[in-house]
Amino acid sequence: MTKQKVMTNEEFEEQIFHMKEKSRQLERRLSSKVDEQVFSISVSHKKEVDALKEEVFKLRSEIKNIKKEKKARYLERMARQAKQRRVV
């Protein structure tokens, strides 16, 4: 049988202290990594939102142009019809 080494209170406290310190360091590293990931994701999402905004502005402009063209064609058609009525 092997003898188990008996630990003094001071040794036990010192080991607990080192374990707590190591745990704090791991928490800080983990927190830092999480912060980096959140920042990276936020930047990526901002780029996506900006691209989508740009697309929305572009589509709104295209819709506005289509409406103008449609109105112009309608007015031209109405003018031709009115002119034809006067000629007859």
C-alpha cells in the first residue's frame, strides 16, 4: 500500500488560490474571445444591413422611374385619343 501525503492547510489554501487564479484567467480569456466574436458578427451584420439598405434605395428609385414612365405613356395615349376625337 502507498501512503497518501497529508496536505497542510497552507498547501491546501495555496492550491485553492492557484486554481481560483487560473479560473479567473480562463474567464477573462473566454470573455475576450466572446467579445471578439460579437464584434465580428456585429460588423458583418452591419455590412449586410448596409447592402440591403442600398438595394432598397435602388429598388425604390427604379419603381419611381417605372411609375413616371407609366404616367407619361398614359398621358401620351390620352392626348392622342383627345386629338383623334377633335379630328373626327
